[in-house]
Amino acid sequence: MRRPRGRQGGRTSKETQLLARIEKLETLLKPDHAQELATAPAFVNGDLGYALNDRSMSEATTTSNCADAISTSTTREHPTATSRSQVLLGSSLFSQLSEELVGIRDILEASPESDDARNTLINGAENGSPGEGISNTTIHLFAAAAGGHKKMLVPSASDTNYLLGIFEQRVHPVVHAVHLPTFVAGIRSSLLDLGAWSYDRHAAAAQVAAFYVSIVALTDTECMQRWGVPQVKLQMQWRQDVEQQIAGSNFLVSERLETLQALIYYLVGTRSFDRSRAVWTLLPVAIRIAQALNLHREEHYRHLRPLEAQLRRCIWHCLVLIDFESAMDRGSDVVVSERGTSTRPPINANDSCFHDSLDISPAPQYGYTGLSIFLIESECAVLARVLNFVEPADMERAPTAMQYDCHARNEAVTRQENILKGYLGAPGRGLEDSTAQRLARTIISCMRLYVVRPLQRHPAMKAPRIAEIDIVGLAVETLGFTLELYRSSHPWMWYIRQFNNWHPLAVLLAELAVSPNHKHPEAWTVAKEVYAELSRTVAEGVDGPLWLPVAKLMRAAEARQKAMEEATYITGIGYHDSTTVGTVDEMASNQVPMDMMIDAEDEIQPWSYWEAFIGDIAGADDPFWPLKPA
């Protein structure tokens, strides 16, 4: 039961809290403090940054060698604009004033006290009744970062310019979550003019996250040459800083776009090297924040100015893209279903086409723009989600054409391929455009495989006839495109190498297990190369839910290959004769039953091994699922 409010008991009202904070500020600014305010020594950039970012950071210990390598210089390279700002920022009372301002802001951002139910939810029930504070939950999600309150890395002016260049060239074209001119101007204003991250903790979280993903986009050689520190150490140092900033922004109750931007950069950067399920688990939190802002509903964009609408569309489609990719990492369901969003894609136009005073959206550009790579990925992810996943309730309903008709599914891929042509220029016009061409070709080829071998199949879906499509050839071609893309030296490769290649490999292995008459001698060479690479990069490692089903497919394919070699050696005629097939399978201990072997072109493509494979993926986390370890 709650205690009564008022002077005699209960929680202090918001007005009383604000009054107490204001009175303390007035005390600090009394005339007897004026001399101290005017003569206090100036702070160096790093100290200022710590005071602005977190009131507890002033008590933190020194940073590690990684922080020293990229910390701010003690010599101020960009002085403040006026002498008055220098005096105020140099005051020894500034950290106290900053603390009081943070306190006032926290009170203002709290829920209205007139809403008793919401107030109880945020502050927790009294007298031990159920309910933990939201802020406590926030810290628990990033316990290691929030518990330490270490000093934040504040890059020098030179490092700021360098990392902003990396962000613009290597991050923004593939993770389009900000309006670049506005975002960069904010960072330059904070770091170069004041020598600190933004005073707004939400904006500061987005800024630190952008620098974190820029560090991820570097190579180890580049990190060693510039700072003398291995990239892996810098990644972990900046990751902790991002987690600390996100925790400090109280992101679970935030309704700021900057919070989503910080989470997007954190998720993308972490996914590039962390094979655990951390990104997969945290992503729904970001999606819930976006849904609270109605980013998933098209009707909420009608009243927005073009710049705001474009930015929100980009942020939402970033989340949808990450959702699809993280689901494919583990072979799991997506969070955002086909009918869970109506938001249209952003306009294919450069950021420079949008500004605050713009009232009418610019016309979409034809050809390659700064948004082309992102649109290729995000729009294809929307279609791939439809091709690859079936909602649980739909399994019991009559299927749509996209759920059972391979011709309708293939036509949808063809339409998407034509749309992508509008995002690309003429081949060979530049490195970025050439990479975009290869990426589009690879993704379209993958979706052709999704058409005939989806990760989740509606019971009514019919497999195509053998004469209609060469699945082995398509899988080999797709893997060849993927390997060619991986071998590129383009600066976007840190991100493109996160592209999932297990699906075409699994399709190829499933076909090699049942298709004795394929005409692709290079199939096994490609399969073994990609299999070896996948063992090093698969989500959650070789003990994860995805690897065991893939390894099981490899064993089946190897058994068929061995049986074929024995048949050729014993009979000299291979598998072209149906009688020989039965004899060889008996000698091979029936590794591949006869009813799973289909050679005639007018027959249906066999589902057998693929159906078993997707069943293994769906049940890989279930201890009772009958999947034998590899």
C-alpha cells in the first residue's frame, strides 16, 4: 500500500525536487563565489569530456593502454568561441553545476506524478512489493559497463577527423542510420569545439556508437599503424564505452531517435566479430523502441517533413535488415513479420538533397547514390523474409501464392531484380558501383534459392520439377558469387563479410546427397571451401544450433560421394543404371535409400534431405530433438 503524499510523508513531489535543485544552483552562483568562478583554472579537453558525460566519471581511475593510445591531447587545438565560455567551462564549480543540471533533466524526463500507475511502474512498488526500477533493469542489461563508470575515451582532433572519414566512407553507405551532414556537424561541434561528447546523453550515445563501429570497420594493420594497439583491444574498449553510454541514456524508457541510432551501430559493430547470440537477443529491444515511435506504420509519416521522414524510414529499415540477418545467423524466426510493418523504403537520394527547410520530398534519383547499397540490402531483406519464413499461424491456413507457387515466387525475385537496376549505374564506373553490382548479383542469386529451398516451407508448397531448375548449378553459382564478393578489397568488406553463406552451402550439400547425375564437377571443391570457412564464422561456433545440422548434411553428402566412387570402381558405369544404384546402396549400408533418388527430368525435386535439415534447425535448441552431434 502506498503512503500518502504531502509534507508529512510519501515521496517528494516533482516541484519540490526541482525547487531544491534550483536553490542549490543559486547558492553556487552567489557573489561570494564570483571571484572563484572568474579565476578558476581551465580544464583540459579530457576532463571536460568526463564532466559533461557522467557525473561519476570524475572519480574514475585512469584508462587502460587502449584508452591512452586514442585519448585526447592535453593541448587544446580548437579553443572555444568566446572568453566567457572559456571562463565558465574552466570553473572548478562546473562539475557541480553539471551534476545539478543532470539531476534537473532526470526529473523532467521522469513520468508525470499524476499518473499513479505509470509512476509506480517506473519507480517500483513500495514496501517490497513486486517491481524493480526501470533504471535498474537498464543497468543490468549492460552490467559490466554500467558498473564501472570508467572515464570515456575522448579522441583528439586528429583522431576525430580520421574516424569521421572512416565513418563516412566505410560505415554510412552500408548502415544508413543518420542524416550525415547533420550528424557530422554535431560531432564536430562537440569534439572539436568543446573537446567532449555531446552534453545530451542520448546524442552522446549515438556519437560514441558511431566511432565504435568506425573502429570495427578498420583493419588490424590500420589500428597498429595509427595507435600501436591491436584492433581487438580497441574494439573491446570502445564497446564498453558504448554500453556505458547506452546504459546511461536509460534506453528502456527512451523515445529518442538517437537511442535507436546508438543501438543500431552497437548491434552492427558487435555482430561483425561477436558470434554469440547477444545481437539476436538485444535486437527486439531496439525494435520495441522503434514501434513506440511508430516507425513501423506508414500513416505516421504523412505529417512529417521530408528530412524527418527520410531519417525515420532509414532507421526502421536498418532494424528490419538486422532482424533478417540475425535470424539467418541462427536459422531462427524473424521478429518483424511480413504483416508487422507498412513503412515504405526511403527515397533513393543523397543526404545532401535533404535539409531542415525542405517542405517537399525530392524526386528519387536513378542510378547509384549514397543510399544505393543500403537500399539493395534492405529491400531484398523484405522480400527474402517473405520467401524464407512462414508465420506459425499461416501453417494452418490456406497458402498465399507466395507461400506455395514457385512461379509466383520466382517472378517476385525478377521484379526485385529490375528494381535494383534503378539503384545501380553502368558496370565498371567505379569501385563502389562495381561492388554494388556484385552484391546485388549475389543477393538475387540467394533469393532464387530461397524460392525453391526456403528455410520454412508451407505444407502446400510443391517442389519444382527437375527440368525446371538446376538447383545444384544455382547453388554452385551462388557460392561462387559469394566467394568472389568476400575476396574483394573494398573498404565495405568488414560489413559485407557478415553476409550469410550457409544457406546456399546447405542447399548444395542436400542436393549432393540425393542427386547423382548433376553436371557440375566443381561442386565439391566449392562446397569444401565454403564449409571450411563457415566452421570459423558460423554463429555460436561449431557447437551452435546452426552448425550441427550443416555438419549432418555434409556427412550425408560425403556418404553419397563415397558410394558413387565405389560404384564407379566396382562396375565402371557409375549411377546411370537403376539396378546398379540399388546394389551400391546396399554395399554402402543404405546411406541413401532408393526412394530418395530421382533422376528423371519429369519428376519432382526431392525434399527429403532439405526437409530433414530445416527440421534439425528448428529443433536444434530442443534437448529432445533427435539430432546426433557431428
